[in-house]
Amino acid sequence: MTYVYSSGERAGYIQKISKRGWIFKTWEGELAMANLPGVMPQIFSFTVRNDDIAHQLEKTIGQRVSISYEQHRGLPGTYLGETQYFVTRVSPVTDPYQMQKAPQAAPAEVNK
């Protein structure tokens, strides 16, 4: 785990996160990446070794997030994780369209 083949970031919606394994438990998850509405998303499978990051991901299921990851190729066995991609950081992504909502009109006063 000391050599990193590649590293990067991906953004999408957390679709699944679960702790799996018979003896050595690892957090395994899926990120659904869709560029356009109505287009079939590409699924990015990942592994999380840090419980704190896994709990952050659990809280953001269904929300858009950005994850940083490191790829470790050629790891022996699956006891370190089921994928080559290990998440190192997660941060929520704010939707620019939600931030531009029109202000709510004040309720009209009733004359007596």
C-alpha cells in the first residue's frame, strides 16, 4: 500500500456503501457518475479503509459528492479491499442551480 499507481478525483452520487467480508471487513461502495440527466450513469466501485470516511459517505448517500482516491494495482488477495481504488477524502458538492433559487415572496397582508 506504499506505492500509488494513480490518484485522482471523481464526482457523482453515492449509491451504495457497506461493510463486507468474512474475516477481514472492508467498506465497499459505488459512485454513480452521470453527466447529463436521463443518461445511464457510469458506476465507479471503490474501497474505503478509514471508518471516519466511510461514515461520512453513509451520511451522503443520494447526495452529490467529490471523492479523492488512490489506485493501488497488484495487491495480493481481497483482504485489503475488493477494488483497486481506495478513497482518501470525501466532500459534498453544492448544486449551483439550487443556490440560485428565487427568493420567496412575503405573505400578503389581509385587510380587515
